[in-house]
Amino acid sequence: MSVESISAAETKRASERLRKYLPGILSHAALIVVWYLFVTYGHIPSFVMPSPVATVATLGGKNYDWIGNALVTASEIFSGYLLAVVVGVILAIAFSWSRTTESAVMPLLVSLNMIPKVALGPLFIVWFSYGIFPNAIIAFSISFFPILLNTARGFREVEPELLELVRSLKSSKWQTFTKIQLPSAFPYIFSGMKIGAILAVAGALVGEFLGSSRGLGYLMLQVQVTLDTAAMFMAVILITFIGVVLYGLVIGLERLMIVRDARIQ
């Protein structure tokens, strides 16, 4: 293949990526422009809604400790989410191997999941005190169940004819699971992981609102007293950014492991 053809192929791929991501970039830019115009020409008081410029300017404030608080919140989100993925997938595997286990444990998990996590927050503080760990547990408790449900569904969605075929070939239960059930369940696993990534952010923030000494949620409560709305907006933006990074990592892993036609959108 010539250098010209390789260069043309790379240019085509870059053009396709640009067309794919350009609408999303433009929509975000349009939101910022509308925000700026609304605040500037709508004569909105700064303590009600700050301008984008004033919001970004808070990054230079030394009293906010943006990096430290963002790292605390990110630690809570990522650790709670990873725990939810591990426990959710392991339980779903156990359910696929034993219907008795599923019949005994799943109703209990449904009942526990119906408990409002906000109500459990004060108990977590009593049990685990303040810090990253209780907030990570809240993030885990909120994001865990969708991962479990989607993964368990993925193991059940394997075509019965295919299972009968591999069993007729005298394959072991482990071979059937690793070669047939697990690859077939990957799209459902990642579907649950994407939902869980969104919920983990909400869970960590709930934990910081209920009781914390550090983190972006804690910072929002502190600046609320002084009506520092610009800092509150910046905290929301940074929390959103952490969630987008987590979601993007899940999407990237999904693209590495699953072909495009098999992904669940």
C-alpha cells in the first residue's frame, strides 16, 4: 500500500470522527453561549447565576482546594463503582450457575434496593464515620443493582439451541460458560456498567451531602452559606467531568471488547 493511500485512509478516518463528535461539541458550545447571553443580557444577579467567565475564575481561588476535593470525590466514585461491577458480575455468574441461589438471594436484593439510600446515609455515618469509605459504599449501593440485573439478563439471553448444541458435544459447564454464555453476556454487562457509572456519581454526591469533611459535594455546602454561586457551579462542572471520564472509560473498554453490531445502545 502506498504512502498516499495510507494518508488518504487516515484523513478519511479523521473526517469520520469529526463528523461523529462535532454535533456533541457544538451542542456544548451552544449551551455555554446561551448561558453567557442569558446572564449578561438578562441582568441576572451573580448570586443567582454567575457567568461562565466568573465560574471559571474560581479555579484560581486558593480557598477551594479544587484538586484535593476533586480527587476525594473521584476516589469515592471510582472505588464504589468498581466494587459494584465486581460484586454485580460475580453475583450474576452465581445466579446463572444456580437457579436456587437466584431464587433465594434475588428477592432479598430487590427488597434491600428499595430502601432509599438517603435514609441509609446517617446509618453509614454511624457505622463507618466520615470519610471516603462510607461515601464509596453509598455509590456502590446505588450503582450495583442495575449492573447485576443487566448481567443476569445477559446470561439468560443465550439461545437455547446453541446451549443444547455445545452440551451435545460433551462440553463441560465451565467451557459452556466461558465460550458461550460469558461472551454473549458482554453487551448486557456493559449496558449495566454504563447505567451504573451514572448512578455512582449521584451516590458519591449524596454521601458527601449527608456527611463528609472533604469532596466537591462538601465544598458546595460550604460555599452555599456565603452564596458563592460561581464556586457551586464550578463544583457541579467538575463532578460532571469526573462522571464523563468514568463513562468514557466504560465506552472505550466496550469498544475494545465488543464488536459494533453487538453493542446495546
